[in-house]
Amino acid sequence: MVSYDEASPAVKDIYDDTKKTLQLPFVLNWFKCQGDNETLLKGNWSKLKNTLMEGEVPNVLKQLIIYNVSKERGCNYCSHAHGIFADSMSSMISDEEGFKATEHMNSPSMPVSYRTAVQIVTKAALNHDEISDADFEELENAGFSRKEIQELMAQADLVNMLNTIADVSGIKIDNELLETPE
């Protein structure tokens, strides 16, 4: 783990971009565990930034997918962090009092298109060999364009990278995230 103060100037620049883009006042442990390798950090941040933060699919749906896959796989760091991020955007899904997206994944309050996307992309991430044309048709029938379906499938790839790095590095959930008010 390379703290902000210990980081090289080039790594500090990447850290600063993560904080700005993710709108966080601190650097996540997921990035700090790569801080010794500027090339790796730069490449992984670019992939995460473009896959998760850009595009037409709402970020809250992408966060729910990463949360769900991580929970299914048992990646505690990613399920916890992305659960917090998804829940912080719950009002984009429902204005029900106390609605938390992660607690209502299969409820009628969750749009059918979101439930469909979470289910199929989770399948793609965990068992990609089981994805069929019927899955793509189901996503189209749920209202997703081909471009959006590509973005959704990219989340399967992204979450596999996120989970692998988090698990092999043994990072713990950021204290700053644990202090985030519910």
C-alpha cells in the first residue's frame, strides 16, 4: 500500500484523478495497493474510469452489477465498497423513504431492466461460457441498445479485474468508507 504522501509525483497525479473522478476526498485502498507500479495503476485506472464512469448505462446500474458479482464471488472489499456507492445513488432508482438499492435488488421498486441486466451480467462474469443469444435478446427486450449491451458486458470483465486485484492483494475496506453515514 502506497499512501498519497509516499507516492511518486506521477502516481500522485493518478491518485488525484481518482479522487476527482470518484468525488472522494481520499484515495481508495484498491488504488493504493497498486501505487508501487505506475504503469499498472495507470492502465487499471484508465480501464475502470472508462468502463465504469463513462458511457450510456447509468452508473448506479454498473455499481449494482459490480456489487452483485462481488457478493456472489465473495470479494468482501468490492462488494462492500460498490454496495456503498450503489446505495449512495439509490434515489436515482426510487424515491421511496429509506430505499437502498442493494437491499431491493429483486423488489418491484427495482426497474425490470436493471434486474435483468444484473442477472445476465452476473452470469457473464461468473460463468461466461453459459451466455447465449437468448441472454442478449433478453437485454434487448429489456430496452438496452446494442451499445448499452456492450457496456454492460464490459462490466463483467471489469468486475473480474477488480475482484482479482482486491482478493490477491488482501486489501481491507477503507476506514473512510466505513465512516460514511448510512
